Amino acid sequence: MQSTREIKSRIRGVTNIQQITRAMEMVAANRLRKAEARLMASRHYTERMSQLLNYLASNFIGKTHYLLKEKEEVKVIKLIVITSDKGLCGAYNTNILQYVQKFIRENPNKEIQLTLIGRKGFLFFQKRNHPIEKYFLEGVEKLEQADITKFVDNLIRDFQKGTYQELHLFFTKFVTMMKGAVTGVKLLPIEGEPEKAIRPDYIFEPSEEEIFNAMSPKYLENYIQHAIWESLTSEYAARRVAMIAASENAEEMIGELTRSYNKARQEAITRELMEVVSGAEALRP
């Protein structure tokens, strides 16, 4: 059995870790509140934009438009993968990376071009020697709108040139604090879905095609930005849950160590008493 000094040292160490996990849980909770409020405000705008774009794509724009036309042969697929920059968030990164790996395995004969937002995804694919076309060094939280706008302009130009034939976005959608849903969305070519299209109660001016041309880049920018906010909110929620679990585990460990300490201390006291009694008996005439 460990000595009382060793057990006391372990209790002190676990207590210090528990203080850190509780502090991290409070930080994650604060960030989660702000991120969730921002996300809820963004969701309605993104949904309405998607509905309008679906309406235009389904009813007005001919399938000859370069952003709508399906390629006869898909050779190159570009993937945008959003992970976190930091760890200690449970299975958040593992789930999204396994989902992407599954997609890659399902397309063995196609060239996969990776665009990574988030340090964890970059480290994961770098260790596996998977070719990475682009990595945003700014990180998920510091990525600015201007960077996304420039990125989308390049995406549209390369798609029009035929550099790649499909664009997919992978991120974690925030559902509840306890649950995040790994999501894969095909962004290009844009697929008009009549069942999701809602006819707006206003008149288009100028023409629907001109509106589509002006709106489609903004739609891609907004969707990528919205996916980043979904991912950040899911990350903060996962980190908060992980830190709560870590604090509870630390509390349980402290309880077990305290019981071990009391037992060891009791045994030491009993042993000392036995030694005193034995000594007294030995001195008795």
C-alpha cells in the first residue's frame, strides 16, 4: 500500500487538475452562450437564402449554367473540412475525421483535394501523408470574412475552369449541448431541390438569372461562414461536456484516494499503538 505522504501528494495533484477542468468548463460555457446566440441568428438567414437559391435553381435557371451543370465525369473532388484548433473536446474531432475518411474510401478512383480549416484536421492528414491543397493558418476562430470571400472567388473560378468537378463541405452541426451531428454538404454544382424551394412573395427585379449570378457567390460565402459557426458552437459544447465529466471523475478519484489515505493512516496509527504496547510489555518486570 502507498504511504500516507504519497497518497496526500496524489490528492493534491488531482485537486489541482480538478480546479483547471472547472475553470475550463466555465470558459467553455461562456463561449458557448455567445456562440449559440450568434448561430441562432445566422441559421434563419442561411435557411432563407438556401430556400431562395433552390427556388431560382429549380424554376428559372437552365441547367447549362456552369454552377448548376453536373459534370459528365467526376475526376477531382474538393473537400472543405472544419475541425478544431485545440483538443480536450471529447470525440468532436474524431467523429468528423472518421466521416471524411469514410468518404475518401468510398471514392477510391477519384483525386481528393483537401482544404482544411482547423489545426487538428491538418495534423491528422499530415501524419497520414495525405496531400493537403490548402490549410488556413489563421485558425477557426480568427478566420475573417475577407479570407472567406477571397477563398470562394478562387473556388468558383477553379470550378468554372474544370480544375475540380465537385465541392463538398464537412462540419459538425450543433444540435444540443450533448449532441453534435457530423454533416456533409455538396456545395458545387448547386443542386436545385424543388421540395426545399419556397416561392417568395415578392417580384424579382432584375431577372432571376442576374439575381442568381449575384447571389450564388454570397450563398457559398455565407454557407461556409455558417458552417464555421456551427462547428465552433459544437466544439464549445463538446469541450464543456468533456470538462464536466473530467471534473466529476476527479471528484470521484479524490474520494477514493481520501478513503485510501484514511485507511493507511488508521493502519499506521494501529501499528504505532501496537509497537507502544509491545514495548511496554517488554519493559514490564
